[in-house]
Amino acid sequence: MTLHAPYDPSNIFAKILRGEIPAVKVWEDDQVLAFMDAFPQGEGHVLVISKVSTARNLLEVEPDTLATLAAAAQRTASAVVKALSPDGFSIMQFNGEAGGQTVFHLHFHIIPRWSDRPLKGHGSGGMADMDELKVTAAKIRAAL
Ligand code: AMP
């Protein structure tokens, strides 16, 4: 999928937003949703998406939405750090297939990092156990 293509409303995050497929939610408001990555690169990997924008990537997003997403990513990262006490964290955001993007609804990855734990591959870490994700999501939510 190139950088320049129409928004596909059948992408997996659009389906999550419409409630057509399940997601382990961390928190949401009327603008954003933060939920657990189902194929996490490590414990506590959270995704933040806009509920209102159909921007596929960073180039397309409206500045106001970008500001809202950045604040949501900061709020989420703060809770992740409080809940899981990592040594650091990575914010990742991929654009276009060649840029590593696999779901074409703009999103930010928040991935806690521990010095002694290698990061799993992007999209190749295997599917997480949903019950474990729910436990982690509850811990992060409690730290918001
Ligand atoms: P990207 O490759 O940057 O587009 O990131 C897409 C992310 O969505 C990957 O990290 C996937 O593991 C994650 N993902 C794919 N399907 C789902 C799903 N159904 N629920 C939660 N996360 C998903």
C-alpha cells in the first residue's frame, strides 16, 4: 500500500472502532482509542488511534488531530511507565508499506523497553494471550 491511496474503511482498526472485531481497550474518549497490540513487540505494547480521522498516515492527518494523538500518546506512555516500570519506552509510527506500516489507519505505537529484554519483531511476535492483555490493560488503566 503506497503513501498515496484512499482510506480503506475495511482496515482492521476501522473494524475495531465500529465494534466489528474485539480489542482489549486501555482507555478512550470521544476523540481517541488506546488499545493493546494483539501481536505485541513486548509486554505493554499499546496503540493509540483517532476515532474521528480517516488519515492513513502522518502526511494526511489534520494538525488538530495530530495534537490530540500526541497528547494521548503522552498520557498513555506515562501510565505505561507508572504501571510497568520499564527502563525506557519507544514511540513508533510507520508510514506506507515500504515504511513498515501494515494497518493503514494512522496510529502510534507505545512500547515499553527493558534493558535486559530484546524487542520482538514488528508484526512477527505472535498473537498475545487475550487474558494476559486484559490484565496488563487493567494495570495501565489504573495508572492513568
Ligand atoms: P503498523 O505495522 O505500524 O501498521 O502496526 C499495526 C499494528 O497493529 C501491529 O503492531 C500489529 O501487531 C497490530 N495489530 C494487527 N491486528 C490487530 C488487532 N486485531 N488488534 C490489535 N492490534 C493489531
